[in-house]
Amino acid sequence: MAEKSWSLGRALRGMFVKPTIDETTWEDLETALITADFGPDISERVVEELREKVDRFRTTDPKDLHRMLRETLEEHFAKFDTTLKLTERPAVVLVVGVNGVGKTTTIGKFTKFLRGYQRSVVVGAADTFRAAAVDQLATWAQRGGAAIVRPQQEGQDPASVAFQTIEFAKNQGIEIAIIDTAGRLHTKGGLMDELSKIRRVIEKQAPISEVLLVLDATTGQNGVMQAEAFLEHAGVTGLVLTKLDGSAKGGFVLAVQERTGIPVKLLGQGEGIDDLTGFTPHVFVQSLVG
């Protein structure tokens, strides 16, 4: 029988059934948090906060520690406003991220997520440099129940596709317009110029409600480092974490928020069209630590 993958919840259960809190409890807890991708600095800080609380309340009961851990993690996650701002009409969402992070599939899932709230959606295929990318995006948009605006010819200026998408949304009374963008980072200057141009063109027609940066949770801190160009230049308002399939990666959510100062707004936790959810600190901590 295959061995179950490591999870923070299972690691903690073993820790909190002991009769009392001792020094090995603290060591095991810090190790478990680091293994769950919180990173050494945050793990150490959380353990220190918990030590202080345990001392203050003079408890030696591991069940109290478990409850305090939940509360402490929720406090950390709750520092960030994870609400999607989509009140404008049309609400324009720019989606950015390096190639290979799951940007196209995320847009399809986001479309399905919004359709679940009875919002009408159009997707603009402004990554015009790869015909295959446009076709793939069209497939996912269709699966999600969205209209799509394609380039009218190969290699069309991405900003003009964005312009046509907003125009389409206004003419058709569509509530939300999602604009896909290219993910090349090897020409950082060119990419940022292109994003700036897309923003300028869109903002002449409508305000941009959200700029969502898609990050692959499995790349850990490297994902944040790769995306620094977007964080600096694209006016990112929220993060979307993809490939967050195992709870072992859950700590990365807090690590990336604290590192960037930008809230995680959506989580992709599987391959299916329905596997994208909004981020709620209480629900997420419950799933993480039990």
C-alpha cells in the first residue's frame, strides 16, 4: 500500500496527543512548520509567539497549544485583505505571471468561479506571440463559460487585443473582462514596457480592478524571486497560488504574503475546472492544522 504523503495536520496530531508540552514539542512544531513551507523565519516567529502565550496562560496541555496555533496562524493570515475588488462595470482583471505557472488554466478556472456567482465574463487573449497559447486559452475560456476575444491576426499588438476586449465587454454589457498577458521574462524590459502599454490602453477605457499575479506554489521562494519584475512594475494587487495540492505547501501562502506584502486572493488546489477557490484565513487554517 502506498505511503501517504506528509501533511502538517497529521504531523501535528501526533504532537498534540502527548500528555504535556515539553521541549521536544517545540522542536517538533518548528520542524513541522518549516517542512510545511512556512520558511525558517516565520516558523521561528510563530513558535516564539506560542511560547509566550503558553507561559502567559500557564498551560501545559497540548490541546491548548493546538488551539493557540490555529488562532495565531489566523491572526497572521488576517493581516491581509483577501477580497477581490470587482465592483466596476466592466471590472477589468489583468492576469500576469511567468510561463509555466498555470496562467492559462487559472484563467479558465477563474472564469468558472465567477460564473458560479452568475457573473458574465469575457477573456481577452493578449498573449499574442504563441498561436498555441491563444487556442489553449480559448478552450479553457469555453470550458469556464466565457466569451473570448482573439487576436485578429498572428502577432497582433497585445494592447490592441486588450482594447478590443474592453470594447466588447462594454458593447455586450459583460460584467468582468479578464486580460491574459505574455509571460516572457528573458526580455524583462520589453515585457514591462508591453504591460505598461496594455495598462495605459485599458485605463483610457475603464479602470483596472485587479492585477493578479499567478505563482506556482511548488517553486517556493524561487517563485517569488522570479516574479519580482511583476511585483515592481505591474501594479500587482493580488496573488493566485497554483499547484497547492498538498497541505505540506500551505505555509507558502503566508510566506509569500509576508515576503511581497500582497494578499493571496485565489488558490488553485487541483487540475479540474472547479479547483479554484477564494482565500479565507479561517477555512484555510482549519484545513491546514485541523
